Amino acid sequence: MIGIASLIGPWAQELDVGERKARVRSMRAVAGCWLGWEHKLVDLLGRAENDPKAMVDALTTLELLPSRTRRHIWAAYGAAQPNG
């Protein structure tokens, strides 16, 4: 995994399947709002619920976004979490 994403979000280590899916859905909702529902990241996150390769591709796509956009997505994702 790349950077801090391996510690938080849907890419965090040692999540059970249900929690990972919930986090993927949350990240997808945030990405959809920021990027539009046709964006590649949103599509990959939708597939990532059941496809480990899509998880890796989604993280790579997220990391390739401009840093400001990426920060906004992570901030909104964190604010949407129960402990955020």
C-alpha cells in the first residue's frame, strides 16, 4: 500500500470484510461528490467491494489525483466517520 492510506480508510490493515466494505462505500460517496459519479476512482471503488485488484487500482488512482483534491477527499472521508 501507499503511504498513510495503508493505515486508514478502506485500505487499513486487519479490517474484517464488513468494515472494509463500509469504508469503501463511504470513500466512494465522498469521491463521487468531489469528482463526479463518472470518475474512474468512483468506478474502481464500486468494484473494490468485491475485487481486491480494484482496491489496489483505486488507491493508485487516488494517489494520482492533484494533492489539493486528494486532501479534500481524505478530509471529507474522515469527517464522515463515526470517530472522525
